Amino acid sequence: MPDDAAEAAKRPHISDATLRGLVGYNMKRAFMAVSADLARTLAPFDLRMLTFTALTLVADNPGLSQSQLAQAMTVERPNLVVIVDELETRGLITRDRVPTDRRTYALRITVEGARLLAGAARAVGAHENLMMGGLAKAEEAALISTLNRIEASGKGRS
Amino acid sequence: MPDDAAEAAKRPHISDATLRGLVGYNMKRAFMAVSADLARTLAPFDLRMLTFTALTLVADNPGLSQSQLAQAMTVERPNLVVIVDELETRGLITRDRVPTDRRTYALRITVEGARLLAGAARAVGAHENLMMGGLAKAEEAALISTLNRIEASGKGRS
DNA sequence: TGGCAACTGTTATGAAACATAACTATATTT
DNA sequence: AAATATAGTTATGTTTCATAACAGTTGCCA
């Protein structure tokens, strides 16, 4: 079929209609857009998505261990070490020894960490308002509810 | 505050309530679940998410160039080379020279590629039915519509 | 017509996220 | 006390994604 060669030269726009029929493809495309904008939002704070998530979870769950944090973030423990290392080196969290179990560290946010997180959280809120600004309150609630159902569907099939 | 140490020992479950208030966080969690199940679905065909996407786009847009495919997949051209290399080496697609522009390759799916894709697409359909099975038709349509609006919000802010 | 700019595909390289195996230190179980 | 399990760590490798630089080709335009 050398006829396709003609249409290859200047195909106006390629079609992803087949993939658009898959919910997962639309999820990926939307998440990529949100993810890219979130990265730009966090850059001024020297945070990435993972470090922002870790910082928030430490702030909300003072004293949790690295294993607990790793499980909450669905990250393997070895990979969490570098994240915690970075946050501790920057003075945003502390690794405190636990007397009752000297294997574990109790992670806590510092005053400086809380201050940085407050600013970052405000910026992330603004980012969400921009990305989801077109959605009605009810539509956003329905979206989250549907996403949670999908997430639960996957948990049964690990 | 050495009091936190006590609760650190056996915190029953850590809370991600703050993050759950962010749409993006729920999107990531749901997408991770779908993505993991999709990877398991494609494994028997020796395909990953990216190679399945590329194969589908080549099948639907015969003769497209690597640049066009890269743009459609939101992948940088250097990274697409390895994907196309793999598909071509496996005999699933062909790289044909275009006489009118000898810089570009026209990508086309082979008979064997189409046969593999047919099986994979059927499996992906079953995977979608399982993951989205709990959703009503209207709910699924609303989800896709909302996701597309979010995706469009991001495109204005690159 | 000749030369400069732009584009296609490619190589090399590095960063980031994620996974596994193996180790040390401590705790738990038996 | 010995065997087993757990927390954190190190080392290592894979995958995805980004950037710079290059050769070959095309298009522009002066």
C-alpha cells in the first residue's frame, strides 16, 4: 500500500479516538495535565509531588514511622529513605529515636517545615482552583466519588 | 513534645484526609490502581502501556511519522525512538521511507502487529470492564467529560 | 543559485520514580 | 537462647522522561 505514503506527508492531526474510548486513557491525559501544572506550582518551594505529599502526611500524622509513611505513599521503603533524607537535610522534618522501639524513627515536621508547607499548600490550593475551576461543586464531588470507587476496584485485584 | 512518641509506636492507620481534599491526589490514587491492573493485563502480550498506546495509534493512523506519534503521545522524540525500535524489531510495525520527504519514516502496523493488538485490545476491554464495572453508563460518561475539561484546563497553562 | 534556517530521526547523557536483594540493628517469638 | 520478624539502610537495576548535540534533508530567501 504505497498510497498511505501520500497521507503521511501532511496528516493534519492524528486521531486517538480508539484510545479515547478507554476511561484509563482519559484519566492518564487529565492526570498528566494536572501533574505538570502541580510541578510548576511546587517548583518555587523546591518541592516535588512526592516531597509535598510526604511533608503533608508527616504534618498530619506526627510521630509516624518511615514504614508507615512508605505504605501510605505506596512507595517502597528503600525509595522513601532518599525522600526523608532530603526533607531532614533541609531541616523540614526531624528523625527522632523512639525509646520504646529503637529500630524506628518518629518523623515530625519542624517549625520551618510547617512554614514552608503552609505556603506550598496555599499555592496548591490555587493550582487546584485553576485546574478544577470550571467544575461545579457537585461535579467535583461526583468526580472524587467516582475516582474513589475506581481506586477501590483496583485494590481487590493486587 | 515527647508525647508523640507514644502514638508513634502503634499508630493504627495514618490519615491522608488533607490530601483527599485535593482532586489531583484522588486522580493519582485512582490512576495508579488502573495503571497497575493495566500493566498486569498487557504483560501476557509483552506490551507496556506506552507500547500498547503506540501500537493503537499506528494502527489507527497508518503512515504517520515518528514526530507525529511522539506529539500525540506527549513523549519527546528521543524517547519515542526506543519504543518504535522495539515494535519494529518485534515485527509489529514497519518503518517505511517516504519518497516525498526522505527525512521522515512512515509507520505502519504489520499483519502480525494487528493480530497481537486485536488480542491485547480485547484484554484491555475486559480490564476496563472490571475496573469501571461498578459505574453506570451515565456515570462513566460524566467522568470522561469531567476529565476532558480538566485536561483542557491544563493545556492553556503550558 | 547559494547559503542559512528549520525539521526528522538519532545518539548520548542524566534525572526521577520505582523495584529487588541483602545487610545491620533491634524486637519478638518459641 | 535460638530462630524469626521488623525498621531502616545500601547497592543495584529498570523504566519513564528531559535536554543537548549531531547528520541528513528540506525549505526559504536574499
